[in-house]
Amino acid sequence: MSVEGKGLAFEFGEEVSIAPPLVQGADARTSIVGGVVKRAADIAIAAIGLLMLVPLLLLIALAVRATSRGPVFFGHRRIGAGGKVFRCWKFRSMVENGEAVLTRYLAENPKAQAEWDETRKLKDDIRITLIGRILRDYSLDELPQLVNVLRGEMSIVGPRPVVADELGLYGSDARFYLAARPGITGLWQVSGRNDVSYETRVALDKAYVLGWSVRGDLGIILRTIPAALSARGAY
């Protein structure tokens, strides 16, 4: 099902499994990290957060719409628990034809291509708009993911949401990633974001899954606000 309107588009109902279920021998429906307790907390926090943030969400939407061409929201296919594909929603922070711009830029810049191959990110990404840079610096572009949390596709705290080809970089540790819903925030986000190596990102996701606790989630949530405000490692 899709819902479309001026400046925005949502596509619902996309659930396609592209990976083996969770950890070997486990049931994908019952083995998601945190179980019912974590899911109940996610619903409560996401619902309250959306209600409290309505004025800010509207302000950001107007700013995105007024400063560049294209939709307000951008949905990118990511891999969730059990290998299910879902659309991870963000406020659009890039130019409308970002994929074409990136392809052309990487073809013309071998150094940037090497950086992209290693980290799946660019420190100087020419696709990012002026308002998009501000949103990314303070992680405001990720606020629409509260809707993903309510839908059960993401969690407030969890591993990084990754695309299908990136999951291959996790090697045998991919099974730990697939055992949890991706998070709006997580150990990576409060540990320096893009200032840490890719190997460290994978290690942090694995450590989170193996050591999950309610107390640990609360600690990450409390560390997220100062981490976002510092804009450390944002690009």
C-alpha cells in the first residue's frame, strides 16, 4: 500500500526476507533481542516522542520543502531483524537525484570511490543540501524513524540500519545484527559515529546484541542527546 501527497511519499507493506533467520537454529518471530519488554518500551517512547515533537517535525518539514526541490521524506531500503527489508524513513537531506550525482562523482574521483568502498560514506558528500547538513549534524533527519519504531521495523536502541550490500561486510557477525531490530540510536552513535573504523562499528553492533539489557538501553538513550548536540563524527 502506498500513500502519496505533495512533497512526500510513503510505501508500506514491503517485507521481503533476504537473509537467513536470525541466529542459527532460532525462531525469527521469538528470538529478537529484548523480546516483549523492549518492544513495549519502544512503542511507549516512540508514541510519546512523536506527540511531543510535532512542532519540531513540522518546522523541519517546512525547511526541507522550502530550501530544495524534492520530497520532504526519503525512504531507503534497509535490512531489519531476520533479514526483512523495510523502508527506513528520514527527512530528505540530499539533492533529489542523489544516486545519479553519487555515481558520477565516484566515477570521476578514485579517492572518493576508495573511501566509499571502505566506509559506505563520504566525509565531503556533495549530495547533501545546506539544511541537510544541519539536520545530519544533530541527527534531526532521523526523527521520522519513530514511525518505523511504531511499525515494529526498528527499535529506539539497536544496531545500525544497513543496506543489503553493506551487510556482507559484517562477515560471520551478520547473524548478530539480524538478531535485533535496527536502532535510531545505538552504541555506534554514542561512541563517535563516523570517527570510528568500520571494524569498530561491526564490533559495537555485536557487543550490543550479546550484552543487551534494559539498563544498557537506558544508558545509551541518556548518552544520545549530548552525543547528538556535540555533532561529533557527523557527516
